Amino acid sequence: MKHQRRFLRYCPFYVTQAKDSDRNTCSCFDHDNFKMIVDRLCQKGILLTNSISELLETIVCDPTNQKCMYRLCTKCCYNEVEFEGPLHDSIITWEQWERIVVTVEEKTSAKYQKIEKSGRTADLLSLLNKKLDAFS
């Protein structure tokens, strides 16, 4: 306790205690993988935005409506992201977190590593729509 009080006494004024309301994002591997796909497609000019929230708004009627977000709304349940730019079937590369098993001195453990993936642009766009549907 003594160290904590000393830290609080000398803590710079701009360092504040985090609140639950400050956290509006998730940094799990699924979200990070999805964000890397969106960023890559935005870099290539296929998507106009790299904001996941803005992408969600393009496929649902009302992001605050539970039926829309669960994809049960009859108006928007079949919507998909519309793509801009060149949609020719070229090869595209992106990064993804993958779980790999490492063996060191007869002991195995799992860790996550960022792997470069490549595939057809059409397949990546299809994957994006599936993941976006799950994210809603």
C-alpha cells in the first residue's frame, strides 16, 4: 500500500484511472485478424474506410437495433459490403495471427505468431463478408 500511495502522490496529472466506459474495443485475435483484413483492403483501394463500425453501418439498417445486429431483420439480413476500386481476381497478401505449436527441449507449447497469408482477392472479400456478418 505504501508504494501505491507514493505512486499516486507523484503520478503525472494526465495519468488517470481507466473506466469501463473508456473501453469500446476488443483486442482479441479474431478482432485483430479482421482489422488487418480491413486495413489491407483499404490500402488496396477496395474499401473506402478502415473503420469496422462504418462497415457494420453499411450492412445493417440500425446498429442500435438487436434484430439488425443479429442479422434477423428482414430489411437488411442479406446486405453485404459493397466494394470500390479494382475487383479483378488478383493475388493479395495480408497478415493474420495464427496459433503455432513450438517444441523446445522436448516440451511443447502453443503461441501466436503473425503469419503473412496470400490468396485471391475474391476469396478475401468473401471472407470479409463472412467475418463481418459474425461481428455484427
